[in-house]
Amino acid sequence: MITVTRKDNKIHDWKILGKALFNAAEALGFSKTEAAAIIGCERTGVVRNGIDPNSKAGELALMFIRVYQGLYALVNGNQKNMKHWVATENRYFGQSPRQMMESCQGLVRVLMYIDATRGKS
């Protein structure tokens, strides 16, 4: 009989968050390297170890995923429209959301903008 330890579950959760980040990044037109840089990590580290959800990188990864989820809801899952929105200059930001998301503050602003557009507060 095989028993699963708490540590194994934690590592599994970390890997799931890393995979979710990379899936969201791909859907939005970011490379794995770009997504890892946005959360302040190296791509290889995320692939190998995953992301601790309780770390600063984990918080940023969860925000990035929330951007994906909000945008998915706004455009009914149309990935072409999602990539276009991320890459196109936005008058509110004065630059593209993609450029905004390169900083922590920009990632938060993009998330707040999407939430406001969706009518969430």
C-alpha cells in the first residue's frame, strides 16, 4: 500500500499552479519564459518545481490566471479575441495590456480593469 504524504500533495499543488500559469499564458499569447518572468521566476524553475501558491510568485501567478479567466468570460472563450485584446494598445492604459502586465502594478491594473468591465467589485 502506498501512502501519500502532505509534502507530496504540496509539491503536486505547486506543479498544478505552474501548469495553470503556462496554460493561461499560452492562451493569452505569452511564452512560458515571459509568463515566468512576469511572476519573477525562471521558466525552468517553474517547470521543475512548480509555484508555491503562498509565495509572492504564487500570488502573481494567481492574478495572471484571474486575468485569463476574466478575459475568457468577456470574449466567450474566443482565444483569437483574447490574444488580440492583450496585444492591442488600450487607451485607458496608454499601452497594450501585454506591456502593462510586465510589472506587478501593471498586472494588478489589468486585472482591476477586466473585473470592472465585467461588473465585479
